[in-house]
Amino acid sequence: MERDTGRLVGKVALVTGAAKGQGAAHARRFVAEGAKVVLADVLDDDGMQVAAELGADAVYTGLDVRDEQQWAAAVDLATERFGKLDVLVNNAGVNHFAAISDTTTADFMRVVEINLLGCFLGIRTAAPAITAAGGGSIINVSSMNGLVGAAHTSAYVATKFAIRGLTKSAAIELGPLGVRVNSMHPGAIDTDMARAGIEMAKGLGMDPMAALPLRRIGTVDEAASLALFLASDESSYSTGSEFVFDGGWTAGPGA
């Protein structure tokens, strides 16, 4: 794959939820910038296809982020195949669209286990390898709904708020070891999940895009640009911070 500016030359990254959407865009941008990347997901066919497109600088592995042993295997794959691990992107996540009264305990806990427990296990498993590499970056993908609430998505909102707190605690603990931990807070990005949320809102009589200051949905390439900054040494003095890219959504309704 043709290199861009080489901002990640020499780095090795592990990206979860990398088979499609934002995760795939992160993996593609990282490889284009010189990194070696382990793509991890439960969508094996899609994930293997993306990895094949990226060539020798990428490898795919199946990873259910709720499974501690699969996490250990993914980190081991990065260090065995590419020699180390510098960057973790905790991108895997799911949503559940339903009113609180219609959300079962099983529904709620599935979102908690994938979004929040998965993020915790990723930090805990990858941090020693990143420390051994001399330090690096952990990027936890939260959401604008980790900053503001939303109806009919209580489990998702709860986990995305929790990821903010987990990020800050991890940043405090891991900073002395040279490991930076930050959270990304995307708004409506052009993915299947975001489009489903927009359609749900329209079904409730709301038009999210009408009140958005930039009046458009974001692209996965825009998301990848922020992930690239946080993975690179350009963000070397940023940790425990929240990076918002939401078209102005959390600033308030547009005129």
C-alpha cells in the first residue's frame, strides 16, 4: 500500500472492531502511515478481507473482546509477528436501541460486556506489552454519547460515559510507565451503527442532522485522522484527555 507521510513508521498497532467502519479506516490509515497492524474482530470474513488488502503489514485475528484468553492471544500475535506492540485502539462496540422500559438485563449486560469490559480487558492485557516496547498509546473509542445523553440508547450511553472514567484512571496509572491513554468521542460518523441511530431518531420525530452545526455526517476517514494523531508521537503530551469530533453536536443546536 502506498505510504503517506510516514507518521507511524516503526510502530505496531492492534485495532479492535477492525473488520468494517471506523476500525477498518483506522487500520488502513495506520498501514498507509507506516505501521504494522493486527486487525481484530468477530467478523472473520470481513476482517480477513481488509487484512489481505493491506498486505504483509497487516494480519487478522478473531477476537471477542469479552474473552481474556483471546485478548492474550491477540497481543501475543502482535509481539510474535511484528516484534512489539506500541498502540492499542479499543474500537469494538455495539449499541442497543430501545427504551429503558423495553431493555432487558441481558440486553443491557451484552452492551456493558462488549463496550466496557472489552475496553478494560484490552487496557489490562496490552499495557504490559506497550510498556515493554518503551511506551506508547492506548486509544479508547467512546462517543459524543459519553458526553451527553440520548433517549432509547441507555446501555450504550452508560458504557460510553464509563469509558471516559476508565480512560482517566488508566492514564493516571500508566503515565509513569510511558503509556498515554486518551478517549475519542465521535458524533454521527458514516457507519452502519450511526445510520441506524439516525433512522431511529427520525422514527421518533427527530432529525439530528437538522440541528447539527456542520449539517452533515462525518466520514470514517475523518475519524482515522484523529486516531492517527493519537497513535503518533505528535500527541506525546496528551493523556487522560477527551478528543471530540462531532460536527458541533455537543456545542449545542445549530442556527
